[in-house]
Amino acid sequence: MAPVHLLQLVTSAKSFLDNPIVGSRRLNRLGLHVARVRAAALLCAWRRRRLAHRVRDDWRDAFDRDGFVVIRDAVAPAEFAALRAAILAFEGPAREMRQGDAITRRLAIDPAMLSAIPALRALLARKDLTALFHYVASFRTTPLHYIQTIVSNDGGDARDPQEVLHADSFHASLKAWLFLNPVAADEGPFTYVRGSHRFTAERLDWEYRRSLADPRAIDRLSARGSPRVWDDDLAAMKLAAAEAMAVPENTLVVADTVGFHARGVSMRPGERVEIWSYARRNPFLPWLGGDLLSLPGLAERRIGWLWVLRDRLERHIGQPWRPAGVRSALSGLGDSSGDGQ
């Protein structure tokens, strides 16, 4: 596997456990991890400069400053209620995953859903939102889009790991949430450390120090490349405390999840539904496009293909997303098992 592990150095491979070169304490002491972080950040900045002119000035300024953008009334208020009702009524193949005391359900936004809900197709095709998604992802790529339901405090015997501040990887990636119902401060709100998407000297020093930890002696998610961060880490990086953002319905949040973020603590059982979008590409690619799977006709079918592929490779790479049958976003929410990042 050594040739494969070596080639993965120029990909998004992030696990210190699964790749002995990525996780080599000797090589990381010489600066391997920090070199990958620096290179990915420089290429990301270069790509974003080429995409910046297409993004609304206020959105771009907010993102550059904070690492995320909050857009109230993302859908025209006169149209939102009908869109929300159509999404909640739609039934399709669903997958579920349990993490601690939370269950996540996802329905792929696929050709069947887009055909049934034309307003959803129009929303995802909006040029202003597409330009913002491209800028945050730093690529002209079509995100994976889902209808996602989060069921909190569902009686699991462990804490939801998404409630711990973390970065998703060592490089930029896009996540977006269009909340279909209000999210209160004590109902698992989006939480982010402003400005933590920037690789300052303090952040790079923290990256260096964490790369020297024995991956077998730290928590599993950090060892696999999604590092958890604590108050003393934030202080060392000269970052402020994380902010939990209570938002009304019809609010879109778009964030770079290389910044430190979490799902805020939910103080009581509850459910929230959102349009959830995700994009992460190889950070070492210098070009903006070239993603064949973003082509119309392919982009909206990718999720189904990914689910099937991972089902077939479950023995080798795991498959935390369990089939839940044909469901709507809220119908028959049940138990599932698995873990994810």
C-alpha cells in the first residue's frame, strides 16, 4: 500500500490512522502536515480570487471576515411556505445514521424530487447562490444536496459528537443549511468560531502540534482527520469563543468547515429539517472546474450512486447510512446505527 499512501499526499486524504505517511510523527516533525495545509490554503486562496467577482459584495465580505454567511429570507417569503410544504410532503428513499443521542435522516435531492418540486429546482439553480457556493468551496462544482432531518436527544447512550467543536478536514470545504423551521439557541443551532477559517501563524502552529500526537492515543475522529478543538486551543490561536446562532425559518447559512464549528447542544428532544448541501474536492487541484459529475443529468444522480457504491464496499470502508425505506422528512423516524464524521 505504500505507493497508494504516497499518492494520497496530493489528495484530500486526512486520516492519521489510515495512512501511515500522513500520520508519521517523524515526517510531521519535519513539517509534512503543515506543508500540506499551507499548499492547500494557498491554492484555495488563488481559486477564490478567480471566483470572487461573481459573488455579491456583502456576502463575499462577510465570508472573508467570518468564514460563513447568514442569509435571512433566502427564499422569497411569499414562496417559502409552499416550498416548505412540498418538501415535507415528498416521500423518497431515505437513509439514517445514529451518532450518540442524535439521529440524522437524509433524502437525496434527486431527479424524482426535483421533478416533483419545481421550486426546489429553481432555488438550487439560482445564479447568486451558485456563485456563493462556488466561492466557499473554491471550485466550480455542484454540491451534493439533501433534505436532512436532525432528531436530537433521542435517548442514545452517548453524546452527539457533532456537538463538539471541530474542523472537518485540513482544507476548505463547503457546507450549507437552509433551515425550514426556526432553530432556537437551545435546539442545536449552528455554532462557529468567527475567523477560524484563516490559516494564521497561530493556526499553523496548532496544526503542527496536533500533527505530532500519537493517533492511537487521541479521540478517533481527531485521529481520522477531523480534529476536535477546546477552549485552550482557541486561546492559543487567539480566537474568540464559538457563537451559537439562533435563526428563524428560511435562513440560509453557508460556511467553510475548515473553520471550527459544531451543532450546538440541544437541551430537549426535537426535530429540525433543512436543505443540506456539501462539497469537498481535492484541495491540490489548481483548476476551478473539470468536475464531470457536476454536469446536468449526472449531478442529481450522484448521491444514489454513492450510497450503492458504499453499500458494496461496506466491508472495506464502512457504511454508517442505513436504508430507512421510503419516507418523508419526518415520517416514521426510527433507530439506526453507525458513525460518521
